[in-house]
Amino acid sequence: MDNATVVLLSRQGGGRDQYGDPIPVTWERVPLAYAVVAPRMASNDVSADVDYSYGRVSLVTGLILYVSSPETIRPVDRVEVNGIVYSIEGEIGTWVSPYSTWEPGRQMALRRAEAL
């Protein structure tokens, strides 16, 4: 996706207070300047009536986000891409050079979120 606007929605608050009442969750918006998104594909046999054996049918199951910005990103955070909110699915992978301490960035799978 060229020229995607990517914003980290960092989860703040939540949980319960000392009386057991819920603490509201707020979302801090942090623009991610060094981010690239790509479609996340899966080629699963979703129908017994169609032959997928040649691997030519793919399903877009979300996005992959590649980010090299220094912001802390946690699995409980959300990511907004071009106005659509996604949740982070699974672990956040960190790319590390095997020859030095260089860490060029992180990669994470995104799935469209239900609600904030």
C-alpha cells in the first residue's frame, strides 16, 4: 500500500480501581513515520467445491505492518491504517542482524478490529 497513513493507538488505562469499578480505556494517537503495510495472504481450502491445488486462489486475511520507528508497540495496542482500525495479532517480531547489534525494525500481523 503506497502512501498509507499509519497511526499507533496506544492503550492507556483500563483495569479496575481500588473499589472494583472499571477504569476507562483511552487511546493515545502516535503517528508512525517509518511504517510500511502489505496485504497478508492465506491460501486455505475454504470450499470443498473449488480446487485450490495450484495455489492460485488467495485470501486477504489482514495486513502486515513493518515499522522501524522507536515507539513502544504492545500487543494490546491498535493500529490505524488509512482510517481503518486493526488489532495486533500474535507476537511482534523484531528483525536483528546476525552479524551486529543492528535492529532494522519490527514486523506484526494486523487483523481488522471490532471496536475500540
